[in-house]
Amino acid sequence: MRVYLAGPDVFLPKPHARVAALKEICARHGLQGVSPLDSHPHEPADWSALTEARRIALRNEAHMAGCAALIANLTPFRSPSADVGTVFEIGYMRALGRPVFGWSNSAETFSERTRAFLGVAGPLDADGMSIEEFGLTDNLMIDAAILASGGALFVQAVTESARWTDLTAFESCVAAVAARSVGHS
Amino acid sequence: MRVYLAGPDVFLPKPHARVAALKEICARHGLQGVSPLDSHPHEPADWSALTEARRIALRNEAHMAGCAALIANLTPFRSPSADVGTVFEIGYMRALGRPVFGWSNSAETFSERTRAFLGVAGPLDADGMSIEEFGLTDNLMIDAAILASGGALFVQAVTESARWTDLTAFESCVAAVAARSVGHS
């Protein structure tokens, strides 16, 4: 089964090595990991006239269309939330009706991270805008989409230095996708 | 034409007044704005057993399914990027093949905002993770989806105090949706 690997992993210093590590774990569980770094076998010729950014975006959409599920790295990225490119892809796969799985190397709630980020103790930020208080991992659209899609969410606390290296929660996610895919190849 | 109004506007101190202002502008252009704050006329009875967060998420998905286009407030929210709930919804509507329009009260590029947020001048953050350098408004999946969907993007610089009040770029967006919808009602 082909699984799209969404996450800010592609921004890491050695993105190809990182993606190879993710794919190796997928392979060990009988899954084929598909990455935003992969070329696409059927790219329309007219994509070559597009900017690189647009070509990457259309390629990622095509990769998702060709995958049976999505695994998202929800580890907070430059904010209290997951990387927005990843979140876009979660919404995309959710609308396609395919299962979305998520993992994160932060075990704090979204509310806790948001308050720490803003430096406030109460329910509002400095603009008087409210903070989501649902005890979830991230914005409610993300957590709810994962559950409603038939996916699952795995979070674990890791040390700050292991934030972008520890793949324990990722492997839990892969195992859950593999268990679900039995009989659905 | 029904248009879904995505954005962190629902977190503002007076969310109902804000949504009423957005809908009034839509109505003036012949559009019906649909907000996450609206109830849904056909909620399945079993939703009442769900948590509030899940019910809100499913309701928003149902609202989107019933709208012909989406207008997203991309004004950066607690990060260099748009609100992640909004970004989820952009991905969702993009996958449904419907036009996505965006507006923002920040005219800086995503790269500029990310560097300012991180306090770095170069192409990498403190973890050695790269910064997108495409000169776009936000992560490439967002900008590219808006263009590919047939939508449009309106940005303008406003003073910090007008960040959550100025609706000039929003109205440009509404006018563009209305112009596009002529003959498609």
C-alpha cells in the first residue's frame, strides 16, 4: 500500500537521508512510503512551464491522489502548530476520504503550547483572540479529521535535541497503517 | 452563490459581530457567506454524542461541502503563516475541486516573515532547517492551490492595529468571487 509521508522533514539539513529513513521503516511494515521529494512518473509536459513552487505543489497533490493513506509529522514547526504545508495535505486527503494518521514528538496539548508561545496564562492573547481549549494535539480540524477518517494519532514527549530525529512515534503510526491495511492491499 | 468564510476571525473578541460584517460585504456583492459559527440545517442526530470539538469539525466540513467556493483569511496568526484550521480548510476545498480565494493583511513574503520570526538573516533556522524562498505569500501548497483552483490572492499592508479590523483585501476577494460567479449561480 502506498502512503504519503507529509511533514516538515523535507526542510531538514539532509532531507534525502531523512526520507530514506522514513521509507525504510515503511518498507519494514510492508508499506511503500511516497515523499514530496519523489519525482512523479506521469508529470504533464506543460508543468515544465510552471514556477518551481507551483510544480512542487501540483506534484505533491498528484502524489497524494496516488496514495491510499497519509502519515503526517505533526511535530510543532515554527509555531504552536504543525507545519502548514502538512496541514494543507491533511485537509486534502481528508476531503478525498482517505485515512489520515498523525504523529508528533510533542506530548503537550495545543492549548499548553499556544499559551507558552504567547506567554499568557489565560484564555486570550494580547489581541483578545481566544485560545482553543479542547485538550487536543493541534487545531480541532486536524485532530477531528484524523479520527473521522479512520486514522490514529501517536504523540510522545522527546528531549528537545531529539525533536527531529526520534522516529518512535512515526513507527507506531506506520504499524497502525499496516495493521489497518491488512486485507486492503 | 454560497461561499465558505475560513479564517481565525472566529477567535476574535466579538466573533458574531465580525462574521456579520463579513456576511454583509458578501451580500452586497450578491454572495451568501457561510461561517463556521453557523448551525447546519441537516446535522445527523448521532453528532450530539460527539465531543464539541469533533462536532464543530464535522459541521465545518459539511458547510464546505455545501459551498461553491472558499474565501480564506490568510493574515498570519501566531506564526509566520495563516491559521492552521484555515489551511486545513483550503486543502479540503482544493481537493473538492472548488475555487479557493485568499486575502491577507500582511504584504510581506512568507520568507521575510519567517526570517523575522526566527531572528535569522540566512536560509536556515537554528535547527539547520531550510526556509522556503519562493517569494510567496505563504507555504507553497497554499499559494499554488489558490492559483490552480482558479481563485485569486489579495494582500495589503495595514498598520498593526488594523490587522484584525481592515476588510479592504477581504472585499477585493469577495468582488473577485462575485465576478467569477457571474453565470455560474
